[in-house]
Amino acid sequence: MKFKIEHTDKETSARAGILELAHGMVKTPVFMPVGTQATVKTLTPDELVDVDAEIILANTYHLYLRPGHELIEQLGGIHRFASWRRPVLTDSGGYQVFSLTDLNKVKQEGVYFRSHLDGSYHTFTPEYVIRIQRSLGSDIMMVLDECLPYPSTENQVRDSIKLTLQWAERSLREYHQTSPLYGHDQTLFAIVQGGSYEALRRESASALTELEFPGYAIGGLSVGEPKQIMYDMTSICTAILPVEKPRYLMGVGKPEDLIQGIENGIDMFDCVMPTRNGRKGAVFTHQGMTILKNAGNKDDDSSIDPECDCYTCRNFSKAYLRHLFKAEEILGMRLASLHNLYFYIQLMKTARSAILANRFKEFKNDFFSRYEIQKHVKN
Amino acid sequence: MKFKIEHTDKETSARAGILELAHGMVKTPVFMPVGTQATVKTLTPDELVDVDAEIILANTYHLYLRPGHELIEQLGGIHRFASWRRPVLTDSGGYQVFSLTDLNKVKQEGVYFRSHLDGSYHTFTPEYVIRIQRSLGSDIMMVLDECLPYPSTENQVRDSIKLTLQWAERSLREYHQTSPLYGHDQTLFAIVQGGSYEALRRESASALTELEFPGYAIGGLSVGEPKQIMYDMTSICTAILPVEKPRYLMGVGKPEDLIQGIENGIDMFDCVMPTRNGRKGAVFTHQGMTILKNAGNKDDDSSIDPECDCYTCRNFSKAYLRHLFKAEEILGMRLASLHNLYFYIQLMKTARSAILANRFKEFKNDFFSRYEIQKHVKN
């Protein structure tokens, strides 16, 4: 992996970079569509290329359980399995183990959990999670981390970041002691934790920085804490993390959160929001979010967003899309997901151009002057 | 509409023709994908063009109820509404009124029924159904017919074909007394009924032939009767229907039924089978139908059908498709639907080439020598 910062905005910490991965170049800031089960929900690889997704996410926990990483290895790795030729980042599964399973127990060695699918018992150690990701063959692997709920006490979080740090060291060791299986390089990112405690965020970021990972993620945010805490924690971390390495804000978020993250020096984002909202008929426009099923769209012959030239907006009216959702037709979910991803990815491109032109603030102000933030929609 | 028979096979009644409709040429024999609610389930118009669907079906009953034909008229007709530029045939809704509603009452004037969606009361008369189809703007409209269940008594069927004949006359009158709304021609097909009674099929076909409709459909088959009855009734009808006009076997069917229909002089088919089966993970191959979820596909790196070059078969293994169905991912439904439609349409193309080369029998024998017919799968 190589990461080159092309330009940093003069007024903010926003940066435009290029991430060179085994399966291609990724221009940052980048939004990574989420393909949990080795498919970005409802969409084909061709459509992802059409909306210019340069990298997608897949999930270690889900793929380990189903279809199993051994099977994916047998079939030549995740790129071949899912017929996706561009880069893939695999989450470590830490977040899922702590959020999806009704039974999990953390020990020094690793985490014991029951599958949310069939209740079977499993263990993830930092080493095993690296080996699973070797089987998957992702371009970017993530370390196993402990993810505490929000809120957690300072003592809980202090203990937790120590464990996450130890796991990160073990992950890095395993990373160096194992080799890629498919002839292409894989890189490894650490994950900064620390809850909503500034000192602990600093401690976690500093300690992980010393380990000299190729890249860094900020985890444990966008889990229910107030927005301002998320923004503050992000900037605290990015102030410490090495400036020349990529930074990834995990699981974030809404368009406004992405813009805020970029301003704070974040390079990479992922979130289920564009696809999950799309499947429910909630679509993004430059004016804010719109619900396609709303009666107001009944005879609306215009497209979702007049400024958008995605396949959906070039071909279909809101009236037709509303009909598809009312009639529970899958095509509606597809077209809305496609539009939302296009919206997110275009937003990143526009932000990037603004950074290169030293006018990120102007871009941000322009965006917020028109975009109505949904206060009551859960992230 | 113009219909030209290019060639009739020397040994059978199979014909290769060209149907010239307002929105384009259709090479027959043709399979028409079913887009009941103005969307061929799970697929985009672009994908339908990719699999070379030359005409699709939409349903008057469903579109009348939701979103309403007035709305579709207001939005410029079904082609514009659904962003589909090729021909559309609309079913009259007769079949749905009799099969989907739990309450319907037939009178001379028309049929009274309750919506399967909300229980509201409605009336379809032959004239109204023509006017609805004028609103929709389909290239081919169908007359309202009475569809009896199988089995029905001879007396019931005798009364029914009289009514269907009267309705056909009224439909034709309404057709001549109304004009297209969007500047393109619409044509009208009659529907032969007669249940499984040879004499009544002959009577219905003869009487409708005298009315000189532009085209003819054979209805009331593939409704639970033995296969042989369907084949016999088809050939009885095609022997009477004018040779120079297109013939459409409604709601049929499985690949083997299409081949049998072509041999008996049928030009057009429609069926939900390729898309409905596809959504359930049942896919067609030259060896017969395969269930993608089957354990045998778990680590099968090969495509659904090595002879197929559809998007699905060019890009995805059965192992991946099985994973998608096991994980209940919509992409699985899409890819299987796409493959099945491609299979059906390619089958029609191959049949057509065989007819043009006077070797339809050879094609048929070749097909059946390899294709294992599923005896216990409901059509």
C-alpha cells in the first residue's frame, strides 16, 4: 500500500490523497459502500463500477459464519468469489461480535461468542481474525478490537483500550508472520478506541501510532453518542495520528458527518446508510432526504434530484419510484440504493475538488446552506 | 401493426415471423417477460434490453388498481412511466379478475369484482378495459374475456364462450370508436376460450376469426389441465385461426411447453416462470432446472450453464449464487431472474433459426434429448 497526500486544504485539515492498493487506486476522501455478505445489497459489481465505487467493504464476521472463509479461500478469495475487481476492505468483525450476538465474552486471549445465525459457539482471537482475512484476500485488513457500548464508564474504557492495544500488537505480529495467499499485497489498519473520553482517545491514538501501522481507523463512534462528541473525538484522534497515513472513520455516516469528518482530516468512510435507506425508499438530494412513498410524489414527474445524473435520475420519475415502493417491487430498492450511493460518491468527489482548489470551507457552506439536516432520523 | 411470416418449417406448423409494432420490431416466436406492475420483477429496462427482450407484458388489472391508469395517462403512458422504449402488450385483466379476487360476479354487461388490495368494488366492461388500455398506451391491447376454472362443465364453457364472443365484439367496436392517446398505433387481440372441449374451442376460434381481429390469443390453458389437453387444444385452435395473423398462447409456460407451442404454430408466449422461479433460486439450464440452494452447489465454481453467456453466467459461480440465496440477498434473485429470461429468449432465438433452416424437428429432438423435464414442479 502507498498513500500520498496530494493536497491539504489551506483553511482546514481536509486532505485529498491517493491510496494505492493491490486492486487499484482510490482517491480520497472516499466513501466505501458496505457489502457485508460479499454483495453491496441489491447491486451488481457492474453497477458499483458505474457509480464509481473505488473500494467496497466486506465483513469478516459475516463471511466467516456464512459461507465460511475456507470456502471463499477454496474459490480463490473474495474478489474472485464476488466478481469484484477493485479493492476491498474487510472489517475485523469486532463490531459485529459485540453488537449482533446475544452472548459474547471477552478474555485476554480473544472473544467468545455465539453466532447470530444458529447459536453455534465461536472464538475470535486477533491472530485468527488476521488469518481469516488472509483467506478472504482483502486489500485492507482490520485488527480485532473490543467495541464497548455507549455510554461506558471511564474505567471500562480504560481497560478496554489496553486490551485493544494488546490485540493490535498481536495482530501486527500475525500480519508480519503470515503471507498473502493470492499473490497480491494486503495491508493492515489499527483501530483507535477510547469511547467519549478525550484522554483515553489520545492515549489509544498515541500508543497505536507508536506501533507504526500502515493506516489507522477511528472506531467506537456513531454508536449513539451526541454528534458533537463524535466530531470532537474525531479531531482529537486526527491531531495525533501520523499525518502521512490514511485515516478511516468507521461506520460514519450521514452526508453532514462525512463533510465534518473530512474537515477534521478523515480520508475514508463507510456506512450502510445509503443502501439501507435506499431499500426503505429514503433518498438523498442536495436539499436533504426525501421519502419516495410520500403522497406528494404521487404524480411527480421529476427525478429524485434535478442535479443528479445517476441511472435512476436519468430514467425514472419520483411518481414511478413511488409506485414501485407502494407495490413492493424490488426494482425500487435497487434504483434508490443506486441513487444514494451515487450521491455519496459524488459528494466525496466534489469535496475532493474543493480541497484541491483550497475552497473546502466554501464547499461546506454551500452544502449546508441548501441541505436540510434530518434531526430525527436515526443514523 | 404488421405481421409477416418469414418462413414456415417444412415438417411442422412452426413459423418464423416479424411483428411490426409501434415501438419496434418483434421477431417471432417470441417470449414476453411479464412486468405485471410496470416492472419485470427485480430488473431494469436496460437489463431487459441486454437480454434482448423485444416486448414485455404489463397487466391492466394491476395497473388500473395501482397506481391507476389515469395517473399513468397523466404521466404520458406506460412506456414513459416505466422508461421502456420497446413494445408492450397489456393483458386485459380478465384472468386476474377471475383468479385474484375473492369476490367477482359476471353479468352480460361486464364483471363486478373486489380489489385484492383493499376490497374496494370495481366494474370492468369490455369497453372500459379498452379505454384503460388506451390510457396505458400499450402496443397490443387484449379484449376482456371470461376465464373459467379448470375443470368446468361443457354447459358452463358453452355459455362462457358466447359471452366472451359478445365481449370481443363490443371490444372491437370500442377499439374502432376510440383513438390512441400518444400518437402511436395500438392493436387489439381477441382471446379464444373453450376450456378443454374440442368443439367449443373450434366454435370460439371460428367465431372470433370471423370478427377479423388483428391478432389472436389462446386463453384458458395452463390452468391445471393435463399437458396433453393443453397441446391438443392449442393445435385445434391454430388449425382454425387465420394463418397470416399472430397467435399468442397466454400464460405458457415451461421451456418444453414453448417448444410444443411453436411446433403447433404459436408465435407469442408469456409466463411468470422465468422470473418467479428465478426469485426462488430455480434456474434453467440446457440439462433442466437446477435449484441454486442445493448443497451440491456449495463449492461449485462453475456457472449455472456452461453454454450460457448471460451476465450472470459470465461473472458468477453457482457457489456464489448459492451463498446469495442462503444469505437472502436480493442480488441472487436478480441474477437468477436475468439468467432465466436470457435462457428463455435464447431458446426462442434458437428455435427461430431452426425454423428458418427447416430443421425445427431436429432442434426439438436435440433439446429434449438433453433437457430433463421436471414432472413435479407446478407450472
